[in-house]
Amino acid sequence: MSKIPVAVLAATGSVGQRFVQLLDNHPWFEVVALTGSERGHGKTYGEVCRWLLPEPMPDWARMMPVLPSEAESLNGARLAFSALPADIARQVEPALAQAGIGVCSNASAYRREPDVPLLIPEVNPEHARLVEVQRRRRGWTGWITTNPNCTSTGMTIALKALQDAFGLKRVFAVSLQALSGAGYPGVASLDIADNVIPFISGEEDKVEWEPRKMLGKLEGEEIRLAEFGISAHTNRVAVTDGHLVCLSVELAGRAAPEQAAAVLAEYEAPAPVADLPSVARPVIVVREEENRPQPRLDRMTGRGMTTVVGRVRPDALFDLRLTVLSHNTIRGAAGGSLLNAELMVRLGYVS
Amino acid sequence: MSKIPVAVLAATGSVGQRFVQLLDNHPWFEVVALTGSERGHGKTYGEVCRWLLPEPMPDWARMMPVLPSEAESLNGARLAFSALPADIARQVEPALAQAGIGVCSNASAYRREPDVPLLIPEVNPEHARLVEVQRRRRGWTGWITTNPNCTSTGMTIALKALQDAFGLKRVFAVSLQALSGAGYPGVASLDIADNVIPFISGEEDKVEWEPRKMLGKLEGEEIRLAEFGISAHTNRVAVTDGHLVCLSVELAGRAAPEQAAAVLAEYEAPAPVADLPSVARPVIVVREEENRPQPRLDRMTGRGMTTVVGRVRPDALFDLRLTVLSHNTIRGAAGGSLLNAELMVRLGYVS
Amino acid sequence: MSKIPVAVLAATGSVGQRFVQLLDNHPWFEVVALTGSERGHGKTYGEVCRWLLPEPMPDWARMMPVLPSEAESLNGARLAFSALPADIARQVEPALAQAGIGVCSNASAYRREPDVPLLIPEVNPEHARLVEVQRRRRGWTGWITTNPNCTSTGMTIALKALQDAFGLKRVFAVSLQALSGAGYPGVASLDIADNVIPFISGEEDKVEWEPRKMLGKLEGEEIRLAEFGISAHTNRVAVTDGHLVCLSVELAGRAAPEQAAAVLAEYEAPAPVADLPSVARPVIVVREEENRPQPRLDRMTGRGMTTVVGRVRPDALFDLRLTVLSHNTIRGAAGGSLLNAELMVRLGYVS
Amino acid sequence: MSKIPVAVLAATGSVGQRFVQLLDNHPWFEVVALTGSERGHGKTYGEVCRWLLPEPMPDWARMMPVLPSEAESLNGARLAFSALPADIARQVEPALAQAGIGVCSNASAYRREPDVPLLIPEVNPEHARLVEVQRRRRGWTGWITTNPNCTSTGMTIALKALQDAFGLKRVFAVSLQALSGAGYPGVASLDIADNVIPFISGEEDKVEWEPRKMLGKLEGEEIRLAEFGISAHTNRVAVTDGHLVCLSVELAGRAAPEQAAAVLAEYEAPAPVADLPSVARPVIVVREEENRPQPRLDRMTGRGMTTVVGRVRPDALFDLRLTVLSHNTIRGAAGGSLLNAELMVRLGYVS
């Protein structure tokens, strides 16, 4: 089988670089176009991109030209991975979907649209069907799917397992987020050296809303938000990669911490997802040590796709306290989007 | 008036050093004894102490001998500041109180004893009266007072202002704590570089209990714990000094964030405390910026004694969200203990 | 005596802020104008400036308008402290000197001009006389003096003491430089977290040349560069403030390390400088411990103006090895420039 | 061919863990014994070891018992990898060699013995022959080889290429060393946060001597030290892994930087070494960017075995300046020792 031609939009940024790295030797996809801002047009990716990953830039990427983010420039790509900023994504992504391209977007621009799926394949693959509504309403031959914010991702995966087993009522979430979540150049070193920044613009709104869409039910043509409430505080800390979230969870039913830990550890991806190339294996790891998960030690678990949970214990006000770690640029961004694309292929939405 | 002779117990450790630094040029107190572990006896403080503060070691301290932590070695000190580890404090502190010395302890050993005041002078100076019960019950001519855990301190000050104005029902607290809170050598650099540790031994218990004692009522001879509940997650981050706490607070009454911010900013220390030499001036600063308080920028507010609050905003589940910063080795340890001593002098408990 | 009216150019940047902070309560100077880039004109300093120092913004600065960097806007300032970028300094500073203002510049723009003094008052105050040549040649009624690059500063002070005592032949210098040296936002956190950057643009050239001008002789109307050679490697490390430099020095004469340490510790500022308000007291501190100086512990020695030297020991190839620490935004930038202004006042160049 | 049974001595420490990780799935070696200090005897490796690597602990290691470091406890191991502290190594390693075991030691204890090879296989494999002298003189049936100090390693590899091509006269070396080089717990976080430590005990002596042994000539039964001189300053910085060294090199012959870069990039391992399983591939990478090598981005080049060189440029005093990076726990410790073992097998010294 020949590989599916794909494009990476905004490939020179930090999430774009992660897309390029994860697409290296992908079994299903072949990158045929890399896009970037106007000042890079006419140059090669190797010339324009300030590569920031420890993994080397793939040789095939180095010589590719940097192209505009327009359907006619994408060399026949059937899928586009979007690392565009939200404001640009809002213009570009519909134009591509209009032109018949499937867009797997890491941008926040369309996450809240009722007919755009916000997907974590291990959590809510059935929401993918929303693209049919989307196509019909908007007259597109392509589509847009989105993956959640990097902080929402890991906690939603853990909450899904708890929701299935015990039901959810209320969730307190406090994040300690890595620097790479702010892109590049992102956070100034003088702002974070010997410091914590207790604020990330727009983040708390996303964390309080996105999990409720993903854990909601697709009823007919729309998603009914899950009814539990979330309160979030989001903080930036001096860590390169890996977002940690402290959760206190009120359940609908009773659950001893041991039961909850077992439910988390045994959580499995639904059938159409379990054997996708980039699926998290396992979906969740539960650490027994009293001081884990830790970003530096645990973020690469399952090639950065596994959600690592620890410190599952009783809560003085709600039912459970736990700590959740997720790699923000892999699981929470490029890797999540890539897995969405694999799901869309599996479900037959890529022709 | 001649100065009151005082001792610092465990003066060579990180909290002990802070005591020495804060006692330099103190208007009421004069250090007459510094104690340390046995291997330092017979040497000078300058020889034994690996001084870790940017402020220079005071000259008077450098030449003092390192003494045993025993009443007869303290050169007539009337007050002893204790930076002893909890297990040693449990033995040493009662012996000194027995011998007529007032002990202002930073150790956790006696914080939970019903007849030992757990004091923040700006919050609950009336609890100091418990030492009378303590003396009577235990037959001491001296006494022990304690200051709270470094994380409990700042949040209790903020909660006190809210309790007075609106009443408290439930509190979620998630801390991001500085390295100096673990003493020296404390946290290994390899454990915290590019990392967060989501666990601090024994800390969550303290944070869930201590504020309730301090915000409780002294009724007759005992303190009735305040009835609100606390859930705490405690984390270590790569910051030298300054503990940050994210709070979500359920109030008994209604309060708009602006009202709460005003109440916090206007909080004043009770009468016998307001003009003590080391009192926080002001007690609380409320920052208006969206991204404050920050440890590096705000920890030294009010010479490290002021509690800095920011991001006072509504909470999706409870009433208020806010962020609280407090200098852990000054306000939350040596400075707090020193202020306790000043209160005890003011109240006539030091003769 | 009424205070001398002064202006701070580019007052909103990181060096500009340090000027504002150091000028708070200055005994000789009163700030009458703060300048900034065009987008700030018509606003107050408090509105425009993202204040980054732990010390609070002085109240007098908060309400001052942000002005253009033009002579007619400076409200009669007799002195201007320049934190301008080099390219803008090149235009603005001569215009002010032309208009009769004395410019004390931290910019690199004019450091290499033969008739512009590059000054460290404790090292080469006699070079100040060059402004007379400058005025005559350029027809200015004001003048420009410059202070050296932040890395050159500390090492030049140490080298001056060694030059006076033993003569200098060759110097190897390797720096470990703080983040604040790059301004704000400066170094991206993702570039320096868990990392070192072995390159700082233009820095090695400055470090290899500037000390030779300062340690050179003013002969007639020009400075003869000192004849020793310097090889420099400059590196950026994850430290907020404080540049550390490792030096290996070949001397003209012989010197045991103990002699060299004594010469360094005893170095005194020349007569017209020794009692200036901002002079380093002492000029050099020599630490005896095997592991000092360290940036976090030693950078504030002498309110950030003292050069701290340690590890004075033999060198396997040259004569001496030593380590030098200097606060880069105080001693190496704003504080150095401020001391230059004090020298110019003392020498009668400010009317 | 069945695998060669090997032991790891002091397997629970940080270098010991790296040995265990690198030996996982090794094509030639099978671990049959893990040793540790007495308090671990009778427990499993999984129970005793505080595993600090991001790579997971191999399953086979988890259940192995922690044994004493004695020949009779090593389950027939033919080779022992030693991560012992120097003082214990001095006792244990000869006892094992006496008992017929080949010891590949990372300890400094025997590096300076005239009959013990100090080996980097890509540099001086011919020195391995010294073990024949060693056996004869000491009456051993086994042997000891050592690998150099972690800082000496990378710079010696770079210097070897330059020595071969141009000859060496003098070398200035200033290191910026990672935290993992100090073992665990090693450097206290409070000592290195927002800081640099300009001192590492014993390190400068090693760096000034070891390269001269490795780059020396084996003449008859002894090594004549290479005749160039080295001056070293060693510093600790807040980096997890990867030692950076700034070098200024005086050559015997002339070399333009481009020639030197080419010589470095083209350096190849001698014949018996080039196809060993753990050999560096390539031996040296020369980066062209002005700001590389950087520890975080470059340390894992060639699975952590490749030496990365950058900034090859003229020196103001000597001939060349360059920056060298090497992974200190892989190339500079466990990986280097492992490669030594492979060389010894290849040369027939393991039976």
C-alpha cells in the first residue's frame, strides 16, 4: 500500500517540529509539504527552521521547501497537520477542508464548534462521526478534527477511566506546566529562572471546558457536555517537557483508592483504536511510588503517549486525590493530532 | 533597657542560619548562645557552619562557640529559638521549658499538643494565653510556643482575613514549594533539575490540620478547631525561596472577588501585634497583575514577612480562587518564630 | 546643594530599570526624565514598564511620563544615563552631547572611539580627561563616557591589581554569564533549561579588547592599548545575575598565589574615586573557601559593586589561575555607569 | 555463541544504573551479578535501587539479588564493571583480578598505575597490551583496565585527532560539568539553583594528567606521557547530563580552523575498534552552527557515545579555540567502560 500524502502546517515552530519528528518513518503517512510563514518561502526547511529537539532533524525534511499554508501548495496532501496559531488557523483550516483535505488541528480555533470533534482516540473515538454533520452543514469535502489543549489531554484520559467506572461530579485541577507548552521563544528565561508563573493566558478556560466536551455524549447531531464541574488553576514551572496536574475528584459512586488505581491501570482503548500505530501502550500507567509521576523521569513512558498517574489516595473533601503526568508536545499536541489522523484513516474518512 | 539574652538551637542548619541573620541588630534580643550537633562542640560557629545565605554571616556569630542544646549551656538565655529536627525537639524543648526558658519553636514536634499555642501573631495572638494552661499542667516555669509549617503560614494569613469577613466552609490548596523548605542538603539537584516532585513527606497532613487550629477559638482551656475542611496537594519545584499556594475557597457568605481582594488588602494585625519589630508591614499585599505573585519577584515583600496574594477571581465550583505567596524561611520559619517571641515579650511572658 | 537633574534613556528595559532603582534616593542626582520607545510616549512609566526587579519600582518613577530620547525632551537634565541599544545610541548620544549634556553610556556604540573614555573609576579615572579631547575635536559642550561590557568589567578590575603589582603578559578568560546580561526577553527559557549556550554574539571580541583599552596609558591625546593578549570563550548559563570568569594569567614578574591574593585584597580605588557615593567598598573581596565565588551567594557583595575573587592558585601553563565574579547589571552596567557619572561630577565635568 | 557472564559492581549508584541500562540486550554480555553495599544484601535490586534514569529499569535486573563485591559472589562472571568509589575500588578490584576476573573500572583508583591501561578504545587501544605487564608483575590471572574521568574523555578524543594531524604543545581547558557527574545524591539543589560552583574536588588534577597518559606512547613496558601541558578550570553547572569543555590549543604545526574541523570530523577509530558494538558512530561530530554544541540538544548524539565539537575558530593566544561536548555518564563513564570491555574481548583478553 502506498503511503498517504500529508502536509504539516506551521512546520517550523515547536509543535510543527514535533510533527516532523513523529512523522519520520511513519508506517502510513508520507510528508509531501511543509508550510511556514512568508519570510521562509523560497527557502528550505533546513535553512529556515531553528530545530530545537534533541532528536536530529530528518534528512528528508531538511531539503523540503517552505510553502504557504494554502490548499494548492500542498502537493496533493490528503491530510494536513496544523500547528498554526489560533487566529491563522481560523482562516486557513476551513479553506483546506473546503478543498477536500482532512485537517487534524492542534489549534484551539475550532475546538468549541458544535460540529467539530475534539478527539482523544482512546477516550471518545465515536465523536469522530461529527465530521459527517460538519461536512453536510458546511458543504465541505474535507473536514476538521481537533485535539485538546495539552493540559486537558492527560487529565481527560484519567477522568475517562474514572467516569466509566464511578461517574464524575466535580473536579479540582491544578497544573504545573512545562515550558515547551508556550512554544518558542515562549517564556523568557528571566521570567522563569528561580521562579513559578501562576498564570497562563486562556488556559484555565480551556481546562474547565474541554474535558466536558470530550467526556460528553454524542446525541444525534450534537454533543451534550458532561455534567460535572471543573475548577482549574494553571501554573508555569521550569520544566522542559511534561505537564503535571493535581486532581481532586468527587465521584458519583464510591471508590476506594485501590479500586480507582485498578480502574486506571486497566483502562483500555476502544476497539477501533487499540492497534493504531501511535496509540498509547498502555493508555495509562499507575505508579506505586509515593513521589511519582515526575516529569523528567516519566514523560517518555510509552514513547510519550502514555498518561502516567500516581499518588491515588483519598481526598479530605472529595473522594480521590491523584497526580497525572502527560507529555505536552507529544501526547498533548503533535502525537495526539497524529493519532487522530490514524483514527480518521481507520474510520474511512481519508480517501 | 538592656537586651533580652536569647539562644538559637540548631543554629548551623538552614533555618538556624536564618535565625542568626534575622537576629543581627535586633532591637530587643541579643544572642548569647548558638547550639549545634556534637561534632561541632568545641569549635566556633564560623568553623562549623556552612553558611548558605547571600547576606554575610554576622561577625558576632562567627566567633561564638557551638554549644550543646541544654539549658545549662545557654549562658542565661531567657528565650530559645528552636530550629531543631522534630525528633530532637521532642526531647530538648520540654527540658528547656522546665528550666524556665521560653522556647519559640519552628519544629513540628509540639504543634498538635492541646496546650501548646500554634501562633501567627497577626492571626491568633490570643492563643498565646494557652501557655498558662501549659505551665500549670506541666509544671513548667518556661513555656513552648510553635509557629506553623511554612506552607500553612501564608495560606492561614489569607484565610484569616476571609474567615473574619465571610466565614469559611471548604478549602482546596495546592502548593508549589521552594527548595529551602527541605533544609540543607535537602533535595538532591538531580531530583529537581528539569523536574517537579509531587510529594513532600508529611506535608499534606500539616497543611490540612494546622490552619484549623490557628483559625479555631480558644474556649476556656482549649482550642476548638475551626470547622472548615481542607484538601491539600503539596509539590516541590525548582525555586530557591518562596512557597506558592493555589487556593479555591468555599465561603459561608457571598463575596465578589473585588470584595475579597479589598478585605485581604485591608487586613490589619490585632492591637498588641501591630507595632512589634518584626511584624509584617503590611500583613497582606494584593497584586493586581494577572501573573502575580511570583516567588522571585515577590518573596521579599515587607522584608519577607508580608503575604502576597494575587489572581483573586471567581471559582467554578467554590466561591473564590486566589494565589498566595509567602517566604518560607522568613515568614514561614525563622521570622515567624521571632515574631512569636516578640509577642510573648509584649504579653509579659518573658521575664 | 540642590541635586543635579538627570535623565535615564531607554528606562523601561532591564538595564534602564536598574538605573531607575539605583537612582532612587541618590544623594547627588534627581531623575527628571525617563525615555522609552515611541509606543510608550504619552503614557506613564508605570503603565509602560514591565518591571522585573525584586526591589519595588520607586513611586516617583511610576507617574513620570515616558519621553522621547531627545535633548529638548529631557527637562533640563545635565546628565543622561544611556541604556539604549547600540544602534540607537550611535544616533542619540552625540546629539545629546552636542546639546551640552553629559552622557554616561552603557551601550557599546562609542567604546572603541579613540576620544571616548571607557571607564571604571576604580581602574582608570585618569582616562576621563579624554572628554576634553572629545569636546575639542567634535565641538561638543557635553560629552560621552562609556562603561565596559559586563564581562570585561570584573576581570579588568582584578587584572588592574595584578598589572600594577606584577605586570601582565597573557590572559585566558572563560566566562559563565548570567541571563540578565542578555536583556529582556533575552534568552528563551527553552534554550537554557537543562542547558548551556557556548556562544554570545559579539562578546568575545569585546572581552579581548576592552580590558586592553582600560589598562592602557593615556599619552597626550590618546590611549595606548595595554600590550598583553587575551583569549576569551564566553558562555551563557542558567543564572539570573552574576557573571563568573575563569582566568589564567601570565605575569611579567613572579608572584606566588598568596602574594597575588594579597595584592587583590588590598587594591584600593585611586584618590578622587575612593569616597564617591557608589564606589565599590571594598573594590575586591578575596574569598578563601575552595568553592567560591558563587553567583547566588556572592553577587550582592558590596551592594553589587564589589568584585569577588577566589581560587587564586598556580596555573600549569601560565602563572596564576583565579575565578572572578561580578554583578552584571549593577557593577557591569547601570552601577558602573552611575559611578562614572559621579566621577565626572567630582572632576568638574558637570556644570 | 553463548554470552559472556558479567557483573556490575556498585550497581545501585548512578553510574551503576547506567551500566545496567546499557547492558540491557547487549549482544555479547549477560549480567549474572549485581553488587551493592551491605545494607542491600539479601534484598533485590528492585527493592534497593532508587532508579534515576528516564529509561525504565530492565525487568531482569529488578529481581536480581544485591550481592557483596567479592569474587566468590559473582556467579562466575568473567568480567566485572566497576562503579565503586575510589577507596573501595582500591581494595576490591585487585582481589577480583587476582581471582581471574577482568575488571573494567570507572573508578579513579588505578588510573595512574604505570601498568594499568587508561583506555579510550577510539584513542589508544594499543595501551590495552599493558595488562600483560600488569599480570606478570602482579601475578594476576585477571586484569584491571580503567576509563578516564568524565571530563577528560571528550577532550582527549578531540585532542587525539588534533595530535595526530598537527601535534600538541599546550592546552587550556575550562569545563562546565553536569550534575550527574557528582553521583547521587551528589550536588544539593540549594547549592546549584540559580548558581554555578567553580570547584570540583580533585577534578582539575585529573583533567591535567589523564589526557597525557592516554595520548602518550607505550614504549616497551611503560607509557611515556605526552609532552604537552594542560591547564584546567572545572565548574559545575545546572545541567542534568553532558559535560562541555572550552579548549584553547597550541599546536606544534600550523592549522587553519577549517583544516582542524575537517581533521576532527574525519577522525576514525583504529581497526580493532571500529566495529565494536558500543563504539561511537561517528567518533566525532563537528557542528557548524555558531552556538553548538549544547548539552540538552547534543549529548545523545550517537547514543551518547559520540563527541560533539563546535565553534572551531582561531585563538588570540594559541592556535585554535573549540568547544567539546561529551555525555558524562555514557561516553564518560559506563559506556566508556563497556566499550573497554568489548575491546578486551576483541583482543582476546577475556577467556
